[in-house]
Amino acid sequence: MSSIVNPHDHGHDDHHGAPSGFKRWLFTTNHKDIGSLYLIFALAMFIIGGAMAMVIRAELFQPGLQLVDPHFFNQMTTVHGLIMVFGAVMPAFTGLANWMIPMMIGAPDMALPRMNNWSFWILPFAFAMLLFSLFMEGGGPAFGWTFYAPLSTTYSNDNTALFVFAVHIMGISSIMGAINVVVTIVNLRAPGMTWMKLPLFVWTWLITAFLLIAVMPVLAGAVTMVLTDKYFGTSFFDAAGGGDPVMFQHIFWFFGHPEVYIMILPAFGVISTIVPTFSHKKLFGYASMVYATASIALLSFVVWAHHMFTTGMPLAGELFFMYATMLISVPTGVKVFNWVATMWRGAISFEVPMLFSIAFIVLFTLGGFSGLMLAITPADFQYHDTYFVVAHFHYVLVTGAVFSIMAAAYYWLPKWTGHMFNETLAKWHFWLSLISVNVLFFPMHFVGLAGMPRRIPDYALQFADFNAIISIGGFAFGLSQLLFVYVVYRCVKGGDAAPAKVWDGAEGLEWEVPSPAPYHTFSTPPEIK
Amino acid sequence: MHSALLKKLIIACLAMFAFAFALVPLYDVFCQVTGLNGKPSLEVAKASSRVDENRLVDVSFTTHAQQGAPFDVSAEQFKVTVKPGEVTKVAFSAANLSQQARVMQAIPSVSPGIASKYLHKMACFCFNQQPMKAGEKQDFELMFYVDTALPSEIEELTLSYTLFDITEQSQQVALEASQDEPTSMETSDE
């Protein structure tokens, strides 16, 4: 521990000959700088991925083909998915982890600061490669973010190699980020910070990091097999050479299902932090929250084939994956119950982070219920690959993961910048988002149940009215997010000075340091009672 | 102080990367043991020692060419009724529809999948790659029998062939085999 309490660091907390300007950001090993970089990058990707969603909704505003040709439409659905998953949601959570975990556990920085720098700075290259492939001859990836073989092997264009290497780099970045989180939490907790005293955000991130370490290499393996099948004559997924295309789906979803929990477990941590603050009560059932998170993570490894009910699995397999999937709703139910129980008879104040959190609890639960409907094997044959699925995963990812990121951003923004954000504008952002997101995604349930397939640039005429409504909701939601960018920008530039403890019900070490948080915090570990 | 934990986590990552590739043989073994997936064996089977005279099973044949594969293969009879254990011959007529020499590979699949391990093939054009000249017509023979152990609830099964055009792959293999100097990188670019 001697390196941590280095007396040399005291007294000049801000700069010690650090480079300025762009080099400061390029060479930084400071967890707060890297956290900011991750968050800014995620916001930029959120806007780019959102712009692609606008293209999709503009094309689907009316039946028939109007604006873009089907091949470009397919590229938009594919790259929108990839960017939102790997470019927006995951880096945003890694950014929150970088900023908050060291401050929450009383550590001076992340455990492996140089690796931390590297894990961020390879990301822009990955996404540059992915995005520039859109402008190359033949276009970018157009086989859906799930890149099922043989769409990604036999029927894809030569730019697929760029997609493969981009995914490799994103995977390496996530793995390095996850390793850093594990080492930090295991080794750098302040004295007295026992496991069951960890803030829940730290717990959920620790479990997420283990999920990342377990499944991101499997994704890397899957894309490598696609690469060798396409360019080097192997036949992992090619029946003509003795391979099996269905095996692709097994390998992909063995990664893909834990991946959806990678995107939601940190959200659970954020909500478990914010709800007690604004309910002015302790979190109800802390220990059960920890165990529920761990159970969800373990169960996530044995449910993957529920994405594949229509591939011709035997009955025993379909039943197993149906029941295993439904089992996940038990620990998830524990979490929702605990959040509601925390609010029960609390003195709730409705600040913006709390508004987003309450919206999260209601709308994520709704997305969970449509997930349960999809888990029912016989019903899934009707829902499979329809807009019902699109509605389901956007409720859990947009009103789930993204709303929790918004809540976290508003919750900690005064701590990061030292300024209060404009609460009136933030409330406008919340209400506009809440209304438009439901106009956008709720009707998708109905068009899906009525049989509208996903990933198709045209649709039958009877879906025209609903699609027009969905598109209007989409444009409204997209524009509302520009308001978020403006609020964040204004808050970074100035505003009322924020006190150390921004929210009066807040608990945790991060509120004991001044706002904005100094460049170096907890160079001397705090004492935890 | 971090290196011990770091080492373990990196090993875990590498192990999971290897696991992704281990899934490939594991998947095949799992399908073989359970008989799932309808993938029949591509080995030559021995004749059955007994014939079940009291049972009849319908076997149907379908073929379809993978998109772009210029082949047409069809069985002379769409459906045969056989006794379990009895060896049956079925003639298939095949044609190369293109104006170039092509190599065909037929991949069999049995439905219902659980029946795949009870359908034994003693001779099949799917055991080998089938080179066909431009516009050539060929006759193939399939010799098979249904195992007497076929579960009694299965009264009919379908043997489906998917036809693949593997001309490029087989040329590559032939080229690589014929050249001692490994210049195969150049050929694989084509």
C-alpha cells in the first residue's frame, strides 16, 4: 500500500507537470479523466446510433420504399444495434465505473491505470473502423447485430473483416475494463470496507465484470470463426464442409444472453443507489439484492437457447430453456420488490435522478413482463422475429439501461462538474423522454403481435397508422436527447456551485469529497466504521 | 500486489476463448450422443442381421439445391415403404445444370431429428464429393435400411439432401495438395 500514500502527492493535487490540451487526455491515467472520456464517447455514440435509428424510423414512417434502399436499411439496423450495445451502453457503464468505483470504495485510482488508458483509447479506433466501413464499396455490415451465419459468412461482402476486427477491439477493451474493475474492487477497498459494506453499484459492477471476463472471449471466438469461415476456407458454420449454421447461434447466444445482463446489472446498481437517497431511507434488503444479482448472473449462462426456440430444438430442450428463463424473474422480482419497499413510506422527493429511477422501475418491469411472454415456448413461435421482440428489448434497454444511465448522469453530474444542472430543463428532458419513448415503443407490441416482422424496410398496409405514430414518437425521443446534451454542456460550463453532499439523503464516500471531486481523491484511505 | 489476481483473470479470459472453440466438438458430441439435430452419420454402415417382418415404415426423399448451386437431384420414388432391417435401394438421377464442370456435395439430414441415428446408409452419393462435367447427367444409388430399434412411435421419416456447390473449395484443396511449395495464400485469394 506504500505507493498509495505517497507523501509526494500531497499539497499539489491538481497538476504535477501533466501535459495539457489534447495530450492530457491522450496520456491520462487518472480514473476521473478516463471516466469522463468514456462518458463523452458513449454520449457521442448514443447520438450517432440514434441518428441511425432516425433513418430507420423515417423509412418506416410510411409503407413502401421511400428514402433508403433495403441494403442500406439493413446496414442501419445492424450498425444501430452494434453502436448502441458496444458503443453507448457498455462504455457509459464503464465510464460510471471508472468515475465512481474508486471514490465509492475509498481507493486513490483504478488498480491498473495504464491499462485503463489503453482500454479506452482503442475504442475510438474500433468504432472508426466500423463506421468507415459504411462508406466503402459494398457498404458496412448488413446482417443484423447478431451476425448469424451464413448471412455473415456466405452472403456478406468483403468489408466483413472490418466488422470482425472492430468487434475484436471492442471485446479487448471491455475485457481490460472488466479486469481493472475486479482488481480494483478486490485489492483497493479502504480498510474496514468489508464485502457486505460495498455500495450496491460496486457489487453489481463486480458481478458484471466477471460476466464480461467469461463471455467476451466467447464472442471473440465466434467472430474469429466467422472470419476464418469467410476468408480462410474453414467450415465451422458451413454444412457443405461438415459444419453447422445452428451451432453459430448456440455460440453467439452463449455470449449474447449474459451480455444482456452485462447491460442491465450496473443499471440495477445505479437504481439501488438513487432510490434510497430520494426516499430518505436505507435500501430495503441489501443482502438479498447482492444475492439476487449473483443469481441472475449465474442463471444467465443456462438460458441462451430461448433465443432459438424456432430452430427446431427437441421438446426437452425447449422446456428446459423455458423454465430456466422464467426462473430469472424470481431474483429480478426480488429486486423490484426491494426498490418498491425502499420507497414505501419513505419521504420521497422527486428530483430528476429519482424521476428517471421511478420510470426505470415501472418501464423495466414492463419490459420484463414482455420478456416472460417471449419465454413461453409455444407463444414464442408467434412472437419470434416480430416487432414484439423489438418492443421488449427496447423497453429493457432504453427505458431500462439508458434511463438508468440518465439517472446516474443527473445524480453525479454536480459531483463531477461542481455545478448544479438546470433542473427545469432537466425535468423537461425527463417528461419529453418519458412520453415520447412510450409513443415510440408501446405500439410496437401491437404491430408485433399482429405479425409485423422486424428488420424489413417495408410492411403490410394495415400497419401504416401505428408505424406513423411510432416514427413520430421516435423523432420526438431523438430530439429530446439533444436537450440532454445541452443540459450536460451547460452544467459543465457553469451553474450554481454544488455542495459536497449534493443530495441531502445521499450516503457514501463519494459525497465526503468536495464538488467538483478533486483530481486525486483518497490518496490516504478513509476509515470505514 | 495486483499481479497474482491479474494473472488469474487473464488465464480465465484465455480459457474462455479456448472454450468457444471447444464448443465446436462438444456440440457435435452432444448431438451424436443425444441424436438431436437430425445429422446422420457419414460412415458406411454394415448390413442388418435381422429384419422386422411385422412393421412398416414410410421413408420419403427430398432434395434441394443451396442457393446458387446448379444441381438437380431427385429420387425415382418420392416415398418407399420398408420393413426395419431390410436393405432398400433407391435410384437418384442427378444433373449439372451449368455449362461448367462443378463439384457437388450432398449433405443428408433426417426428420424427425431423433430418427437420424436409426437410418443407416450402406452406399450413398453423399459419402463423396461428386465431380460433374458441364451439363452432365448421372445416376446415383442409395442403399439404406432402417434400424429395427427405431422407436415404435415413428412411422414415417424423411431423408433430405441439401446440395452444395463446393467447386472452389475442392480446387483449393487439390491445388494445395499438388504443390510442395506452400504458395496457397495466393490461390485462396481467388
